[in-house]
Amino acid sequence: MAITITDANFDEIVLKSDKPVLIDFWAEWCGPCRMVGPIVEEIAKEFDGKAIVGKVDVDSNPNISMNYGIRNIPTLLFFKGGQIVDKQVGAVPKSVLANKLTAQLA
């Protein structure tokens, strides 16, 4: 299951992680976000133990969204070593996200 990431736990979960991290920036009212949500949950199960998969509700956590310039949702950021290494804006097939995350495992 994807981890809920907040302004309070972001540094600990994302920036200090020794594993690659995928974050889904979403909102309850966003239609495309509801399409991507189940895909993110599937990826969280498949990459369990290999990567961290989390979700940030942009309405509840404005600081993270502002710090990373999130203007459109869903936006998915890929982190490695505390740095953004890849980005996906908009709804895409599961294979696109899985391939991007797999690339960070190497």
C-alpha cells in the first residue's frame, strides 16, 4: 500500500530514503488522479521492499507541492538519493511508471 506522505514526514520518508521513491501528487477532486490512484497502489505492492511508493494530497500538504513546483496533478516525482531523477505529469499507463521506477533500482 502506498504511504501517506505529509509536510511533516516528507524529509524522513523521501529525502533520507536509501531506496528509490515514487510520489504521486494528487487531490480528491481530480478525475485523472482517481485514474492513477489504483495504478500507484499496484506499483506499491509490486515494488514492496525495493522502493518506497507514497502519495501526497496537495490540498492538505501545500508546502511540499510549493517546494517542488507542482502546478498540475497528477504529477509523479521519482527520487533517488534525495534528488528528483524523473517526473511524469498526467495519467499514463502502469507500464510507463513501472519502467521509470525500475530504472531507478539499478
